[in-house]
Amino acid sequence: MAERARFVLSFSMIAVCSALTYPSARTPTDTPIDQLFTAYAAGDPAVVARKMTLPNDFAPLKLEKPSVIDDWLADWNPQKAAFVAELARAASDIAPAKTWPIISAGRRYIANRPSAPGASQTHDDFERMWHQVALALLQRHSLADYEESYFTALEKRVASATSTVVPERFAIARGIAQEQRCWNDRPDLDRAGAAVDAVAKAAGQEVHSRRGVSKSGLEEAREKQEACWTEALSRFMTASTGGASAEARVRGAWMLFHLGKPADAYKMIDGVDASGDPTLAHWAGLFRGRIADALGRTADAERAYRAALTAVPDTQSAGIGLALALFRLNRNADADAVAVAVRTRKTTVADPWWTYMEGDFRFVDRWLVTLRETKGRLQ
């Protein structure tokens, strides 16, 4: 027995010494996320987009677990912060459910940078652009509740410091989040409002209920929706005095139109200068045309739709609007020509109307380039 005890003790000592000589801690390249980051940090910013092409590609990274990603991020490294932004960008394409966990981890990480807001302009520039990218990625999929959570966290971060890390488009981002919430929570087709009531009245019928929804319930839904649009309008009015004033006026006018105030909407949108941003110019023309139509200003509507088509040619939304305006002007041949052109165009044009609810996502790839450049000045 004594001999056996000495053998076990000797074996245990060898195991301990081996553990001390050959540590079991992971090396910088022994996990999927480490391997991806190593390539990124070595000067290959496209590696994330190249490697992350399927939803299952994110599974080995375990990014949905806060403890895992927080542990991996550990001490502050701007390379890692930029890398996380790239991961969130890739997730927004192929695994939207992963977008929030990644962005949330990145926001916590960047809040722990060594210098406080206002202490380093370069660090502030980097953090400000990081937040701008993060909010735009959340806007892409109308993640309004997560956007509000982000606003709250960012406001707390700068409550007792300077506002040097607040994105330039922060105010309009708040408006976009509210607009997205209004769209997400809008009454469905089974609970239609005044238009169906008008049809029923014209037919000599009284509407008491639609699929079990009382008329008072319908009215309550309409009031809730109007309150939502009103809050969005208020946020866009606040943003209209900042750096994104043109877009704030366009979106604010669209809210006024939804609120049944086309005259006020036309005043707000008329004369908006959207030069340098074809997408915004298209939205402005499209909305101005729709608002002018509602006011019976058909000639103004024609000009507005043509302005939208000048900004982004051959789009379906503005093309159909123009055709209808020409028809109302009794220019039937012109209306028919435009309608035919819309139906038979040979190229598929990315209509800006399709991406209106994506907000600032149209800027993301450009902002990521700026983030990389700023990161380079921190090394």
C-alpha cells in the first residue's frame, strides 16, 4: 500500500509539473472567433464578410451569450471594437437575431475604454462612429425596442460628461425608431379604419364589429396610432434643427400626412434641399407628390414625382405616382407611356421607397470605412 501511495503521489506531481510547464489556457488562435480576429487584425478587414456567409457560421462563435463574448473581449483594444462592428454588419445580412447581442456587447465594451468622453478626440471620434454604425444596423431590421434601449444607455453614459461621443444623427435616429414602432404596431387589415367605414356608409350599412373587434376598439387603435405618429413628429421636429435637418423635415412631413394634415405636411416638405443624397431626394419628391395629390395640386404632384425620378431614375413608386398624376391631368397618352415604361423596364432598380424604413443603414458601409481609418490612428 505504501508503495502504491508513493506511485500515486509521484504521478500527481508529474501531472502538476506538466500543467505548469504546458499551460492549458487558450492561445490567440485556438477558437473560431480568435482565428477570425487574428486575420482581421493582420490587415484583412474583408475576412468577416468572406467567412460569415451562412447563419450557421455564427453558431461556433457563441456570440449570443454575454458572458462568452464579454470574456473574449476582456481588456480594451480598438481592434476588437471595430471587429465587433464588422461582425454585427455581417449578422445583419444573414443572422439578424444575432445583431442585437453583438451590438449590445460592443456597446458595453466601448463604454469601458481607458479614456473618458472628452479626454481624447481620437477616441471620441472612434466611439461616436461606432455608435452611429450600431444604431444604423438596428434600424435596418426595425428593432425599435432595442434602439430605445441603446438611446437610454448612451444618454446615461454622457449624462455627467461631454456629448463628444453622441453621434451626429442621434436625434433623427430617435425619430426613426419611433416611426418604426408606429409601423410595427399599426392596426392590421382586419381592423381597418375610416376608409372601410366610409365604404360601409356609402352602401347604407352600419359597421358594428369586424371579426369581433368593437367599434370603440377600432377607435382606440386609431387614437393609439395617432399618438405614435405624433411622438415621431415631435422627435423629427427636434431633429430638424440639427445636422440632419433635411431628412428630419421629409420624415416629419410624412408623419403629418399620416396624421391627416396634408397642408401642414406640404409646408414642411416644400423647398427641402436634399442635394448630395439621391435617396433622400427621391423620398422628398415621392412624398411631396403624394401630399400634393391629397391636396388636389396635381400639377405640383407631377413636378414632385418627376423630381424623384430625376434623383433615382426608373423607380416603380415614383413612376406609378407620375402616371396617375398625368391621368388626372387628362394627359392620357403621356400617362400610358409612363405606365408602360414602368412595367417594361429591363433593369431592376433599387427603389429607395423599399428601404425607407431601414433608416441610416444606407450609410453603414461608408461609416465602417471611417471606423477602420479612425481605429488606425489609435494604434
